[in-house]
Amino acid sequence: MADQKVVVVGGGLAGLSVTMKLAELGVKVDLLSLTPVKRSHSVCAQGGINSCNDQARQLGDSEWNHLDDTVYGGDFLNHQPPVKEMAYWAPKVIDLMDRLGVPFNRTGEGFIDRRRFGGTLFKRTAFAGATTGQQLLYALDEQVRRSESEGMVKKFEFWDFLGPIKDETGRCRGVIAQDMVSMEIRAFPADAVVVATGGNGLLYGKSTMSVFCTGSAASRCFQAGANYGNGEFIQVHPTAIPGADKLRLMSESARGEGGRVWVPRKPQDPRSPNQIPEGERYYFLEERYPKYGNLVPRDIATREIFDICVNEGLSIDEDRMCVYLDLTHISKAELDRKLGGILEIYEKFQGVDPRFEPMKIFPAVHYSMGGLWSDYVKSGDGGLLPGAPRNQMTSIEGLYAIGECDYHYHGANRLGANSLLSCIFSGLFIGPSIVSYASNQKGGYKQLASSTIEAALAVHTSRHKALLSGNGGNENPYLIHQELGDLMTRVATVVRRNDQLEQAMSKVDDLHQRAMRVSLSDTGNWTNQNVIFAKAVQDMFPMAKTMLKGALLRDECRGAHYKPDFEKPSLTSEEPVERRRQAELWCDEFEANNDRFLKSTIGTWNAETNQPDITYEDIDSSLIPPRPRLYGLVGAETIEEVWNERAAAKKALAKEPALAGAN
Amino acid sequence: MIAPSTTQKKRPKSFRVRVLRQDTPGTESYWELFDVDYEREMNVISVLQRIAAKAETVDGKKVSPVAWDCGCLEEVCGSCSMVINGRVRQSCSALVDNLLNDNPDEIVLEPMSKFPVIRDLVIDRQRLFRALERVQAWVPVDSYYDMGPGERQLREAQEQNYPLSQCMSCGCCLEACPQYTKVELQQQANETAEVFQARKTAAYDSSFLGAHAISQAMLHNHHPTGKSLESERLDTLMGPGGVASCGNAQNCVSVCPKEIPLTTSIARAGRATTIHAVKKWFEK
């Protein structure tokens, strides 16, 4: 094997796991990150990581169930082969993390303890206190430091990825990046490039994400020709702590450990929560969703909290929307052992001890289900073909995307504790795919033509210089960012309406033009955070436009994308025959809607119009046929009955020719 | 309790923030004073955000925005350490209401003094990460293939390891430590980046490791597989800048934002190195 080099952009769980796997396979890695990799946003993940496990298995769980929960929770927008591969790898991922020293919580006998998370009825989630992301990240950071000490990995921390280098055939041959300290712009030639740069919560101004989650790296790949999938699918987490600079996450594990969500039945009851008797509390999730209770999938919990505050007027406070998340019925010792980290965050930032007083929480933008479109190769058993070069490759040859910045695994809504899994799994899984891709290329990273490098450098150098010189503009990038964030939060979060989306699109066009005319208060060439931020803000707009247009065109409700004007109603009739007829009609409409919208939204950037072009891609649902998502719907039993009959009929029909063939 | 008291005094319309600034490494630092409009629930991060958006001193002079480092804003990434009103801490969890309770006149922000300043409040913590490499703070597994689970561990062991594993490499313990002194080198005119880096690494490797790294060494020595490097780690802890450099001031443990029992780790390291030294003497 010739000397190979891969550039990995981003050092969260996905970036670190692919880096250590590549190093193990003998490939040298240049690892670029905006921040020391140990400080990447994965550190904020709290609740845990899912896998089928010995105990759950004996209660009826299986990897197949994990796949089923994931695609059902994701409203069937997920391509199923990657999800299947992930679910079957999950127990192995946990085992490896265990070997790497992650201090998972233990049972009395010393096994890895598990808790329940949203969207499943099994205890599938392994956890390390309430800082599981931090603990996983540190274990991988340590392994990469080990590879670094062996000379296989070179880290470039505080470097900003500016864009891929494409050769004359369109293949990605490396990246251009900028040192955020010295402001030097240079090329990193490579045999292949992996972007693992996380989500884009900063498009919404305030979210649960870290300050680096601007989405700029994905946007730069998008503008360079990589397609973007399912941009409109943004997860709004049901429980966050409102704040001036950030909305801090309050993990789903709080509900996984028994936390209950409620509001006083009397609007804005002035009594302190502990004085409100049980009968005067409205546990609305438990009442509305008896089966899953407080652990309904996130999109549903978020909409219900929103509904309680906005439509029912039952917010605890009058001047700001919030509901109670109550843990006070659980013993302090147990809370400290299993949730200590997140309870400390609440206590530090809010000044109230959640062990003794219910927390006040409200939904916040949390996760991008959408991301760079990436390919996969299906195996004979319906999973992924290991080592196939196209696994996780974007529409730019040689450019891979993994982790939150790709569009696989989570469909229209991500289940809690599946993201850490998807990051680590995809990083480990594509190591061999990249090696086999790189081995079959003619020109290696050392043979990259200097003219190609010079041309790519020139583009980014001139952009940088133009920004510093000001170009006669007078716009403030911080204020533009704030305006964009306010607008996106208003129209593209929990509830979406077409008139609002249309208006927002024209406002975003204006803002985009203004963003191109920013004037910087710092025009120096040393640790200029101002210019780095201005570039990131400019690059938010192609993403924002793709999210808004995708949302506008998708006239349906699916997972996190909720348009009340296109909501399918519950059944109204109590009379059995009529109810049955309504259920038949409901299922007809459901099928017709799937024919139209059960497709990935694919955005392609059009530099001439400065707008995304949107097309649709069929989804591989070959393993589990899509079925209605009926959490809490009135008449769900009748619809399910009708649906099951239809599904059985279809199955029988599909089997007949196969049987005939076998004879 | 760090959180705001419920009986808050009436708040001012605005308040003063004094920042110790420095344009580039090795140059003179200077103070600048800013006026920031008061808002509910502000922390030092949101104060710096307002300063960045306005970039104007109290006398109306246009200046470059103050540079600073931050990440998660929920005290788990370790980025935003700085010295606030004379005390090292994370700026995200430094709430303005509390700071104004302590000192209504102004909030004073300075970079950490034990690390080279890159610009303003941004400092270079390479040495801190290098120390983790020196003590080989990792579990030396054979491979990343599927080899089944790790060794079973009792809850007690997990409960001992987890607190140490929460160290976010923020550097507060090092700032507070009298024995941890600044190592700052300047790149020579004719020196390449690689040669400069090698010179820096050599300088770091002869200086004090610091409480964080000693604690990580003990964490990994306590792991069933991590233990296989115990002897190498103890050699490092006995070498230059090792555990003997600790002056037992115990400042580290009192400033740690994660309340990690650093002095317990140091004491364990002290005992372990003594036993290790005796063993080595007998094996000679």
C-alpha cells in the first residue's frame, strides 16, 4: 500500500473515531478542528448511548427492534440499510467504549447499567452519569493522542476549514484551511477528506449547541457542489433551560430516570410547585400518551409542551413560557449517582436545587437530522457492505461526511441516545471504505498539481482580503446573525406555516445580501475572530435558504416537521361502522401522502441564482414497510387494525410469486 | 452557592467591564474599560458578546473586539477559563448578578497568567495537553476490532474513577498553583515552525506536569487495562517536573470547577512513586 493521507475535519466523536480507525489501518491523518478536539460539541451530550443488550434481549428486545424503533421514531424518512448496520453494530460499539475506559455506570454486580430513553419501551441506554458524551469523547481523544504520539496523526487545532480542493475531474484532493491564530491560509493535500463537523444550531441564534456549531463547514462543502439532504428536519429538544447566551440542555435522561413533566391546572398558579397538590397538577404527557408517558419521542414531547404554553395558556410563568420537569420524588442519592452532572448545571445557572424543587424548562433547537447527502452500498442482508468505497461518500468524489453533518440514520426525528451511536459507528465503519477508495486512485496526495492548489488558495485568500478591506460595506455581522436567528426561530422550529415561510425566505434573501456587505471592527491579521465569524455568518445563508425552501415545499407533517395546515385529523365517529370507514379513508390518505412525500429532500446549491434547487430522492424502506405513526392519536386502534389488514394483504401478495418460483 | 440570590437589589442600567488586553504574544498588555447595558440572566460570555458586537470603549473610542475563547457555555468543555475579579474560573458560569453583588463598580477580566497570551483573553494551553501525552493518559488496547466487553467493574470503582474522568482540561488548577510557572518561548527569526514546536515541547517536558495530569495518570493506573502502563507513568511522575514538584499548597482542589479530588490523586501518586522507587531499587 502506498503512503496514504486523509484529512479529517472536525474532532468530535465522529471525527475522532474515524481518525483512530484510519491510524490503526496505517493511514496518516491530518486532523483539523476549530477548537482543541477535547472541547468539541460532543462533550455536551448527556444522556447516553443506545444498544440492544443482554438484559433487554431477554425481555424481548433485539437489534431488529432497535432498527424498528429508530425508523418508526424517525417517521420512516431514514434509509434503512445504514440504520440496520448501525443497530447491529451498537452492542460492539459499547463493548469497545467499555474497553477504552469509559466509566459507564454499573449495576451492583458490575455490569453496565442501562436506562430507558424516549421512543422505546426497552432499557437500551448505557450512560456515564449525565455526561456520557464527555466521557466517550475523552476516551476517543485519549486514543487519538496515543496515535499522535506514535506519529500517525497530526492535529491542527484552531484551524478553520475553508473548503475542499477539487481537481479538474471534480474529485476532492484535500482542503484549504486557515490558522485562526496566525491567519495563515494553506492547503492540506489528501487522498480523501472526511468532514465530521456537527450540526448548525447557530443558524437559530440561540440553541443547545456550542458556539462552533455554525454549520459553516457543511455549507462550504454544499457551496462546492455537495448535495444537502433533509435540511428542513431540525430537532427541537423538549427540555432546555432558557438563558441569555444559550439554551442549556436538560437531558432526556431526567425523564428516563422517572422525571415527570407537568403544569398547574390553574393557569399561572402563584403557589410554589411543592405546595400544589397532586390533584391540581396536569401531567399532560402521561395523560395524553399513556403507553410512553413522559418518554414519547422528542418531536411529540416538544409539540405538546409548546401546545400547553401557547394554545392552552398553561405556562407556569406569565412573561416567559415554561413547564415543570419534576424529579423531586426520586431520592437525592440516586439522582446524584445517575444525573449529577445535569443537575449541577441547572443549579449553577438557575440558582435552584432541582433535587428539591421542580425545574422550569422549555424546548430549544438541538440537533440537525439533515446534513450532507451521502451514499452507501447495500449488502445482501439489507445492511451496509463493509469496505465499499462509496459508504458515506458525498456527491463530491473523495469527500466523506459522517456524524451530525450527514443526513443518515435519524430520518425526520432522532431518538435520544442514538446520535452518539451514529457518530462512533459511522467513524469506525468507514475507515476501511476510505482505505479501499484511496488505494484505487491514480494520483495520491503527493501528486496533486500545484496549479490546482494555487487556484484553490487564490479563491479563499481573495475572499479573506476582501472582507478585511471592507468593500465599502457597513453591516455588522453580529447583528445580522441575531436577525437571522430570531427569524429562523420564529418560522422554522416547532410549528411551520407556508405564509410565514414565504415571507421569511424573502427576508433571508435581503439578509444574505446585507451579510455580503459586512464591515469588520477588526481588520488585523492576528487571531481575528471577527473575520472568522463574519465568514461563518455569510455561509449560514445557503443552509438557511435550503432549510426554508425544503420546509415550504413539504406540505405534510413528518417527525419534527409539523405543519398544522396539513395535519391528518383524529377519527371523530364513535359509531363502529363509520369509524371503520373513517379509518379506511385515513389510511388511503396516509398512503397517498407517502407516495408524494416519503422522500428525502435534496438541496443542490445554484451559485447563479444564489438559491438552492430542490429535488427528491426515493428512500430504501425495504426492511420495514412504513406504517402510520400513531402515538396518542384518537382512533389509533381502528387505524392500526385497518393498516395491519392492508399490510398483511400486501405481504401475502408479495409472497405468492416468490413461492411459485421456489416450486 | 454560585447562583443569584432571590432577593436581588435593583440593578443598574449598565455596568463597567475592565479588560486586560494584549495585541500579540510578548507585547505589553494594557487596560480598556467598557460600558455594557444590563440584561437579566447575563454571564461573562454574554458580556463579551455585547462588547464584540459594539467594540467601543467607555470613552466612545472604536476598538477591535476583545478576543476570547469559549465553546459549550455550560461548563463542560473547559474553553473559557479566565481570571474574573481576581479569581480563575469558567466565564460561562460566572453570572453577572453575582459578580455585581460582590463588586457593584466593575467586573475585571484578565487572561490566565500561567499560559502565554495569544491575544487579549486567549491563551495557549498546548503545554496542558502535552502533559497528558507525557503521562500516557490512555488505555493501550490492542485494536479497535470487536473483542467483546471490557472487564467487569464494581460500582465502587466506577464511582472512584468517574469524578477524575470529568476533568475538562480547563487549566484552573494550574493557574492557582504556585509551583506551576509560565513557560513562554518566542519563535526565532530563522526558525521553522517544526523546530520551534520541538523547542517548545522540550521546554514543557522539563517543567511541572500539573495537578490535572497527575490525576489523569492515577485514573489510568486504576483501570484494569490502563494499568499495563503503570510503571512508565510512575517513571514520568518521578522524573523532572513530576509529583515531587508539588508544594502541597492545595490551591488546585479549591479552584477546580468540577470539584475533582486532585489532592487525593496527588497523595496517591506520591505513595505510588515511593513504592515504585523502592521496587526499582531492589530490582537493580
